[in-house]
Amino acid sequence: MPFAFQSISHHHCLGLFLFSLTRSCESFLDPSLEELLNQLKALGGLAMLSEHLISNLLVLSSPDDLFNFFDKLRGVLAAPEGSSMEEEQTLLDPNSHLGIFIRCCILTFNMLPFEGVCHLLTNLVAYCNSNDSTYEMAEDDDFNGSEFHELLEDPEVYCEAAEFEEYGLENDAQAAENLTHIPSKFLSSFLEDNQASDDPRIKHGDGGSQSGGLIPLLNNNFRTDDNLGVLRSRWQIEGYLNMQADLLEKDAISFPLYSFSATLRQLQKLAPELHRARYLQYLNALYHNDYLSALDELHCYFDYSAGMEGLFSRSPSPSSEFEVGRFETALLCLGTLQCHFGHPKKALEALTEAVRIAQQNNDDSCLAYTLAAICKLLSEIGISNMTGIIGSPYSLGTTTGLGTPLSTQQQLLVLLKRSLERADHLKLTNLLAFNHLALAKFDLKHVKKPLLSFGPKASMKLRTCPTSVCRELRLSSHVLSEFGADGLLQLNDTGAFSTSWLKNLSAVGNPWLKKLQKPRSLSVNDYDTFQFYAQPNPMPGSVLQLAGASYLLRATSWEHYGSAPLVRMNALVYATCFADAASSSELSLAYVKLIQHLSVFKGYTEAFNALKLAEDKFSVSSTHIRLLKLQLLHERALHRGNLQEAQQVCDQFGVLASSVTGVHMELKTEASLRHARTLLAANQFSQAAAVASNLFCTCYKFNMQVENATVLLLLAEIHKKSGDAVLGLSYVLASLSFCKTFNLDLLEASATVTLAELWLSLGSSHAKKASSLIYQALPMILGHGGLELRARANIAVAKCLLADPSYLVSEDPDAVLDPLSQASEELQILEYHEMAAEAFYLMAIIFNSLGRLDERENSAASFKKHVIALENPQDEDNLPTHGV
């Protein structure tokens, strides 16, 4: 080095900069000279290095200078053992990352013909002259005109180049095995084509939210200078393509269809072996609704890349090894495809065949991923009977019970444990964390029964275990927290850390970029949110996605158990800390949970305002957002008494669900539930009971026991409103039994209120029993219940007191007026006219008995207002249209 370092850390900082510069995946073009000098300036104390860099560039004025430079560069690599070495000589390990990079540079230069060397020199001149006249290089007078053509015809030059090439091919062939070198002549046409076809808003962005996130990246790629420095390894180009795929999913509007497609086509010409570019062509067409082109590109991607790029390993393999993993990989993809398009039985057949072929070929990685795919299929798609699909019901081994047929859930549990063991044995960290999450989801909705049907029976409670769910979730996070141990980080490093490091370095060196770039940031993770421009966490995006999925599953589990504050907290953690690593679908699901929380606790006005923001952020076709909008519209229509609108929304629920049996079971269940509730609101009790009974049979057939608890409670509500309280008691007691089995605490509290209302409807003699039931459920309701459930409980408390013969209103009127007043306020926020009218009616009666006439008149006026609104819902001042 031309100067001494200030400290050890200063030396390490420069080393990290060089390391990151050669591993960055932000672009397949080198940074401009101005950007490079700004980055060096941001490191601090390296002004002399910048001057040294400029002076060395200015010296390069002829092809001979380039030959001398690369000849000198060879001396940087460590000399062989036994050879003499000068004192204070700078040496670099040839097998280190920087050493391999230098060897690749030397080899690439050695392979250039003399015309290429001259072209490289021309590009160096343009590189230095492109941004600032300060760095302009004066072209040598000897390097022009007729003398230039004489140099091209000089045979000695070709001899010298041949010597360099012989050296490079002998020593550095392996170092450049994965090198993807893009010739300069293609790069020139590539830049010219994109300058002609580029969208003007990309070249001259106005900082809008639509295209802001992509402008810095495209400006780096579409420079006017003709950079030859496209010297990138294969995995770096793949990393660049992966980053573009993530950006495309998050903000497809910022990618002009034809401009980005032209970029990818040119990249395919420059590096035909990079089939990932075809996958991006598919994504680009898909997100711009060009479905024919998307299907064509997907077929091309599969034809060119299936089984050829190592689906389960990044390490390159000889071509002879590809034949082993191709068939089972194709079967795995086929099963996943059929599962996605709603053919669960065919998907299981393909995946089962993939298991058999993978076992025959000892393809452990493919076997582990196939088992995980089967587990995901069984847990998400309803299959009432798997006999004949996964072989015999006795085929999972003698350890599961000698000759004992297993249910679908028991087979799923066995497969989950097998997949977990294989992932642990093969050190597949991501799959191991995924299996822990799958086990947590299984424990959430299924009761573990003993697999042995004979022998001594240990006493056990047939209930789900929240402790097991919590343990699996923590084990998943624990596995990810150990990421990086035993060389795992090195195997999964995609260059994301180096890319983020350089981005943050540019922001530090240019303070004005902080305000410009940060709002548009689409980085790999949100680590900077808490570290204020500190260097990012070197976690790959796939690992962060799994870590975020654990928080999303935590939110789901607490929603299942009934803790609204913890649902909100975990959804906020996910949306705040894992937004950049999350897929659009998962992030929209977190937003849906937060908006649902708003609708339950703050009312529909707040919820629809938040929904509008979510629609602006996500694509209009987002399934979660569309479903949430339908849910809010239906709930509001029922509360307002607009049954015609509620039925129209129910019909749209049915359209969203697939017609294939066993597919979209949760959506079909919700559609039937809402249809039955709409019929109940219209006082069509027999039809509502018929729909609910059919739904119960369907849920029982597909073992959807958690949903059965809700269906039974709905049947109890139907019989309560129809006046058949005795029959309703059996349904609500059955629902309570399901709630206790699956730890549905909030639903259990709601069922307890229904049970109290049924007892109360049997006569005033049961008032004390009903009152004790409500007071038993009040702590859960007041702590975690929403506006509607709290209002129901308060009205039930007032009814119990009024029905109790020992209670006198004149002695303690506040005991009934306080809960009724609280209920009326909450119901007005929800616009629940029917129940609000009931609350005001009771308040008017009480005020009348107390002789408080003014308050009676106010309550009566409020009662009349809600009754009129209930009878004429179309006359209300509706919120802005939120049609689907």
C-alpha cells in the first residue's frame, strides 16, 4: 500500500469493502468511478488511496501499459514455496475470495485478443471521462491513426498475449469455472437498446411512490458509458436476478413491462446458461396480466432448467449427477402444481411416487422436501380418506401400531416427525425450522391420540396442548438463531450482506441520500430500522421469511386461543421487522389481522380507512385483502340490517372458493357460516338450521373440529332466536365441549353467554344460574372480547338482574343502567341497530320506572332512531363505496 493504515480496524474496513465490492449482487455492472470514489471517501481516512487509484488509472494510456499492469498484478498472488520473496511485498492467498477474483481477472485479460485489449483501454478512457472532468485521461498521441492499425498487425503482440493466455489456462481454469463473463460487444448493444426503449419516468423519476424504489437500480444498470467491467460469478448474477424477483413481487408497477423484458432478453443473450432470467420473464408477464406470455416463459424455464440447476443445493455438480435427481424433482414439482390448482388426490399420488424414487436413488434432500410437501398438503387441504392414495393405511411402519389403521391426522403426524428427523440429520436448517412450524400448526388444531390400540393405557386428557405449540415455535426460532454455525452461513450466503453493506456505505457517504433512498428501500431485511444505518444483519431472505412466519403463526395461535392483544402485538412485530423479507401474501395477511382487530375494537369506520391504505399498498388481486373486504362488508350489512347486500356478499364468497372437493375448505366453511347467519337475520330459521347442519356434516367428514365448535354455537343461536331454547341447550353444551378440548377460550366465553341467555329464556327461576355463568365468563370477555361480545355480555347481565325477583331497580338502578349504557355506546360504534335498539328499550323502561322522564325520552328517541335505521338501511349515509 502507498501509505500506512491508521489502525487495525481501518485495515479491516478496507478489506471488508473490497470483499463486499466483489460479492455485491445489486447489479451485473461495475459502479461508476464517481460512485467508487464516494464509497472510498465514506470509509474515512482513505484520501491517499483515492489519489493512488486515480494516478494508476492515468498511467494506463496504451495497450503496453495494460500488459505491464496485469503482469505486475500477478506478483500480488502468493509466491510458490521455496521461491525468493522481497521484503514488504504485498501478497494475497490465491485460494482466498479476493485471490480467486484476481485470478479470474488475469485469466479473462489473458483470453482477450489484442482487439479486445484495445477496446478495454478505450472503455477505461470512457470510464474515467464519463462523470467528472477531474478524472479525464489524455489519450496517448501514439495510440491513434495509422499507428493503431500497425499495432493490430504486430505479430509480437499476439505472441505476448498467447504467453499470458497459456499461463492463465494452466493455473486459473478452476478458479473461473463458475465465471460468467459478458462480452463488451454485447454490452454495448445492450446499453444502446435499453436507452432507446427505457420508460421516460425511469430516466427522469419524480420521486413518486410508484417507481421510486426502482429508479436507483435502473440508473446504475443503464449508464451511458460503455463499461466492460462485467466480471461476475454465476451466483452473483443469480443473486441479482433473485433480488429483482423480490422487487418485482413487492412493487410490480415500478417495472415497465417491455423495458424490463428487454433487459432480461439481453441478459439471456449475454449468458444463455442463466435460466433464472426466464423465470423473471414469467414473473414480469404474470404481474402485468400478460398470461399467455407468462405461461410460455414458465414452460421455457421448466424445459431448460428442470433438474439442471440443483434444486436443493447451490453447489455445482458434474453433469453425470443430474440424471439422478431429475425424475423425483419433476414429480415433486408436479405434485406441488396439482396441489395449487386444486387436485389433492393427484398431487398425493405424484408426491408418493416422488418419495419412492427418491428412496431408490438415495436422494435424501429431495425426500425430505417431498415429505414436507405432503405434510403441507395434508394440513391445508381436506382429505376425508387417504386409503389407496398413500398405499395401505398400515404402510407407515410397525412403530405406529401393529396392524392398526391410522387416521389421516395420525399419518400426518408420523410424516411430520419423519420429515423433521431427516431434516435434522441432513442439517437442512430451513426445512428443520419449517417442520417445527408445521408441528406447531398441527398441535394447534389436532388432539394427539395414542397410536397403540392395545396394552396398558396411561391416563391422558384428550385436549390440545398450548405448551407444545409454544415449544415448537420456540424451537423453530432457536434453529434459526443458530444459523451460521457449522458452516451453514457460508453454504447459504447469497451476497445479500455485501449488497446491503455497500448500499449503507453510500448512504453514509452521501447524507442527502438518506432521505431520498430510505423511503424507497426494498432491502433484504428491516435491520436498519432499529440500527440507524448500521451494517445489516447477514441473514439470507429465506431465513428471515421463516423467522417472520413464526411470528405470523404466533398471531394465528393467539387468535385461536382468544387473546386479541397478543394477536395485535405479533402481527405488528411481523409487519414492522419482517416486511422487506416477507412475501406479498404473508405481509398482506399480517395487515388483515391488524385491520380485523380494528373492526372488532374500533368499528368499521377505522377498519375501512385502514383497508383503503392496505389496498393502495398491495395489489388489487390480493386474495387476503379481497376476502377481508368481503368480511367487513358482510358484517356491516348484517349489523345495519341490510340483508340484500349481505346476501350479495355471501354469493361473492362462494365465487372465490374452488369447486373441487377438499380445496379451499376454510373459505367454503366461512361462506356457509355467513349464509346461515344471513338467513338467521332474515328469521328464516328452518333454512338457516339446514345450512348449518350440512356444514357440520362437512366439517366432521374432513375432521375440521375447530370449525365444528363455531357451527354448533351457530345452531344454538338459531334455536334460541326461534324460541326452542331446550334444543338449543344441547348444541351450546356440545360447542362448549369442543371449546374446552381445543382451548378456544374466547369462543368458550361467547358460548357461555349464549348458554346463560338460553337458561334465562326458560324463565325467571333460572336467572341466578344464568347470572353466575355470565360472571364466570366476564374476565375473559372484558379482557379480550371485542365491542359486540362485551355489549352482549352487558345486556345479558342487565337482563339477569331484571329477571331476578330479589332485585329491585329502585334500590340499585346503576347495577343495570351502567352495563346498558356501556353496551349502547359500543353498539353505536358498530352500527349494530337491532341490539342497540334493545339496549335503549331496556334503558327507557328502567328510566320510566324510576320517574326520570327526560332520560326516558332520550332513550326512547334513540330506540326509535335505530328501529327506523334497521327497517330502512338503504337510507343511511353510507361510507365511501368499497365494492369488490
